[in-house]
Amino acid sequence: MASSSRPMREQVEEYICSLQENIVSAFEKVDPDAPAFKRDSWTRPQGGRGLSCLFAVPHPSTGLAPQHECVLEKAGVNISIVHGTLPPAAVKQMRADHSSIPSELDGKSLPFFAAGISLVIHPRNPHAPTVHANYRYFEITEPSEGQEGQGQGKVIAWWFGGGSDLTPSYLYEEDAVHFHKTLKDACDPHGAAIYPTFKKWCDEYFYIPHRQESRGIGGLFFDDLSEEPHKRFLGDTNAQRPHTPADIFAFVRSVGDAFVPSYLPLLERRMHAPSTERERRWQLLRRGRYVEFNLVYDRGTKFGLMTPGARVESVLMSLPETARWEYMSDMGGDGEGSPEGRVTLVLKNPREWV
Amino acid sequence: MASSSRPMREQVEEYICSLQENIVSAFEKVDPDAPAFKRDSWTRPQGGRGLSCLFAVPHPSTGLAPQHECVLEKAGVNISIVHGTLPPAAVKQMRADHSSIPSELDGKSLPFFAAGISLVIHPRNPHAPTVHANYRYFEITEPSEGQEGQGQGKVIAWWFGGGSDLTPSYLYEEDAVHFHKTLKDACDPHGAAIYPTFKKWCDEYFYIPHRQESRGIGGLFFDDLSEEPHKRFLGDTNAQRPHTPADIFAFVRSVGDAFVPSYLPLLERRMHAPSTERERRWQLLRRGRYVEFNLVYDRGTKFGLMTPGARVESVLMSLPETARWEYMSDMGGDGEGSPEGRVTLVLKNPREWV
């Protein structure tokens, strides 16, 4: 499925490596006196490698805590490029969304390749929103003689997935609009159907049923995007969306490149806002909801925790430094009566921002 | 299945109400200057009632925070007595452990009754352990004319479940021994097989696979205990265990009554221990693991979150006030080299305490 002379897997690997570096250096420039991100490279015994870039503020008890209050509280920008063998059950499950996997392969294990970038940024200031983004490429290949897991065989199926979404503790409408507009502007040149379709998917995905509210104010979410028919576009046969490998990769690069301009201006605008203990308390309660979503519902997290040999520390890097739970909290239930109520209303009734 | 002149459901309701009151007042006496537990009674539109007794320290931002440091940080002692109709899928699932449910009832909805007490105590001091206990009674009855959900029909199946377990941040062997010995002493008069069987079950149940460690240092766990054969005793046909409704209820009362003596002496011993910021940090990291277990694995929590109309605030009352996550924390990985390492070793290798 190489659209240029180079295999897609190589192109994706190169892209996510450079995107990771760009994102990490952008955050390091915002707060030059904070500790640098810790670069932690790893290899997977079953095949592959990764580079985790993590930010944490040393706990006061370590004696290493910085003198100033850091802009970020906890953050991770991780990439992984792995390959291996998918068990028959996983192959069968993937066939539901990828008809290019022939049914003759039922009951067979197949080589896979996966490369992705995944990031979560939890800033310290309660007025600065948490943000998450993830872009990934997946390939299933024919078994190749003597090179099991190296995935040098012919590509049977491939797809891209990903997205980006914003989780504010306090609602600033101009921030929500900027975030969504930047993503929409990155989508639109690649097909008018993309933004509305993936925005809606995002609202549906990042939903916490037991709280009857969304995790945040949305963004984009998509999966299984390839040249095959796609369930999310089925109702609209004229849907404008990319189809070829090159066009889909161009779309993914476009939204990947939009991450920094979608988020950094919001961070810079809010990171030194005055805040109260009450606002900090609300932020930590919201972080509790973030933990609930990620541990109870997030497919990536669940998949990661269930996968033997998965790197748990990377899977759970999305969790905040601190979260708080109160029984029947008195915060957030008063609708328009308070800033906490106002953001809660929006989480219960997702809006169109652009 | 009434063994005395009164139906078991009435006897259980009476018992858990009085146990709740005894437990709450025991904690209130330990720290008389702390705010009282908040009593929050509720009714379930579909049938039933409950009383939640909750302790929380008001956040500093409220201006209501007490002058002294409270012994408890967050605690809940809840009872619920509910009835309703079990959907066919649930009936079918329960038949796996309860052969007294006839297969003719497959595909039918049946009335149920459930009464239980559930509690979690998170003390403030890092040297004082968290504790959890839960005892419950479940009944399935024949549909009764004109009284759907009132459960006045003949009892088709019934069982007790429950247990109690301890989660210390720091290991004090004498505390672990006291806790287990008190439970064992409560079990032994009811059958020599009970403690070893349910202790083992507890170690298996409160396990966090992705961390490869136990949530705590164990206690008792059991379910589906009735006059029917029980899967946990199958290997031992002479297993000494209670069989009749009256004998099983007597065993449950015995371990329920053992809660306060199993735990309160530990709390009193540790609640004023000097502690450092580092120890507080470790306690909050351990609370993070507690959250991971409860949200990812605990059957009661998962069932509660998935049940439409469930009282989410009660389901999640087990979560701590605050939890912390660090990527690749430097605490706890050094084995015998530190107190944090020592408790981690025990969590990875459950011990026999008595």
C-alpha cells in the first residue's frame, strides 16, 4: 500500500517521531525553568520500540521540587512502533471493520505492525484545560517465510485512527472555539465530511454513562480509516473524505500538525491566571472524572491493561498526578449559578463550537 | 427459607441496620471532635431503600474545615434493602451457581430481594490501613400474583456473600496478624474450613493483574453461600462449613460483628503516628492502586456502574478522597530496602498471617 516509493510504515514512523519532538519542544519552550521532559526509550522483547517523553513535578518530599510553580503538572508524549503476531480472535474481530481481510484467514494468526503517538497534557492551573491526542497506523500482513513478526509480507489490511480532545475544568468559550476551529481548518481541505463526522464520533466516544456527561468538550475521534467503505460515512455516499493511502496520511499529518496550534495558545492564555483553592478543588474533582473515564471506558486503556506484556506505565501515563472524589459534591450542580455549574451543563449537552 | 418464625429477609434487614449503627458510632467515638458522619437516607423508585453514612473532611476552601486533623479522611458505611425484578439474562447467570433455580425458568424474569452493608474506611494517617467490608443477602422468589417485585412468593434461591479486607500503605505485621486472627476466630466456631477457604478466595479476588500485586493484605471473601454444594468446598467433601440458613446467617453475623474488633485497635494504634510528607506521598500512590482495582476489576463497582438507575454516588463512595499517580515511581521498588518496598513485597507474595 505504499503510495510513494517508500512503505507507509516507514513514512508513519518518521512522521510520528518528528511530531513527538516538535510537541515536546513546544512545551519545553513554554516553561524553560521547569524540569525537562524525561526521555525514556524502551524496546519490546516481542518486537518493536518506543520513546516515552514524560513530565512530572518532583514531589516536595524529594527535595527536588522546583522553586517556581511549573506550568504543567503531569504530561506524557509517547510514541511506539511495534510489530508481532495477532492471535486468530483478534484477526477475526478486525475483519468486522476491514473486509479486505479474507475469511479464509479465520483461525490463523497474522503479522501486524502498529505505530502511533499518544499524548496527554495536564496543566497545573485550573483555568488551563487538559488535552489528549493520539494518532496511529495499523497494518496486517501476510505471513512471510522465516520472518515471523517482521511483517515483510504483502499488506492485507491497513488503517489510521486517532483524534484529539479538550477537557477544561472551567469553560472559556473562546478556547473551545479556537480548539475546534483549528482542528476543523486542518480537516476541511481533506474533505468537508471529516470534521462533522469525527466531531460527532468524539462526543459519543468520550462519554461517561454513569455520570451522564462527557469527559470534555470534544474534538475529533476516528478509527478504521482506510480505502474501504467506512461505517461512519455510510449514510452519505457522496461524503467528502480521503480514500487513498496518500490522502489519508496527508489528512492525519494535517490534524497531527494542528495539535500545537490548537492547544498551545490556550495554555499560554490561562497558565498564569490567578486561581483559588476552590478552583483547584474543582480541577481535582474533574480529574477524578478523567480517571473514571480512562479506567472504566477507554478502549485503549482497557486493551492495554488486558494485553500480557503491555507496558503498563505507558498505558497509565494518561492518569493525572492527583485526583479527588467527594460523595455528593456540592460543586457543579447549580447550572448557570456558578462557573463549575456552567461547565457541567456543557458536559451534559455537547455543543457545536464552529 | 425462614429458620425461625421470621423470614430471613427481615432478620437480615434488622441485623445490617444495627451493625451499621454500631460501626458508625464506633468511628464517631474514636474522634469526637471530627464532624459527624452524614446520614443520607434514600429510596429507590423501583423498590427499596437505603441509608448511606458518610464521612468527609470539608475542603479548606469551604471555610468549614475542622481545626484539628481528623482521624478519618473519607469513609462510607452504607446499607441498602432493595427489591425488584431480575431480567432473564441475570436469572440464567445466577443459575450457574444456584442449581435450585429450575431450568424451566430460563427466559423468565423473577422477583429478587437484596439487603447488604458495605463500608470503606480511608484514614488520614499513612500508617493506618484502609479497610473494606461488605455483607449481603440475596433472594430470588416465585412471581406472586399482583405483587410483582414485592417478593412475597416462595423463595427459589437464596445466598449470602461478603467479606472484609485490609489495605495498609505500610506493613505492620502485628496489625495484619490481629486483623486476620480476629476474622479467623469469628469463622472457626462455624466450621474449620471457612477461614482458609475464604482467605484464599480473598487473595485471589483482590488482585490487580496489570500491577501483578494484591490490593491489600487480604482477609475474607465469599459469595453464593447457601445450603447448596459450593464450588469452593467441592474438593473437600468433609469440609466443615455451615449449611442451613440459620447456621449461615449465624456465621455472617459472627464475621460482621468481628469488623469493629478486627479494625478499630489498628486504627487507634496508628492514627496519631508521626508521619512525613514522603509517607503521605506513598499513601496517595497506594490510593491510586485502590482506585485502579475498584474501577477496573471490582465486580460490585462494575455491576453498579452498568446498572441503569443504580445510585452512582453510593457505588463510588469506596474511592478515596485523593489519589496520586506517578510514571515509573521511584517508591516501592526496592524490596527490603525501604518500608515502601517491604509492603510491596507482601502485596506481590500474599502471606499466611495466622
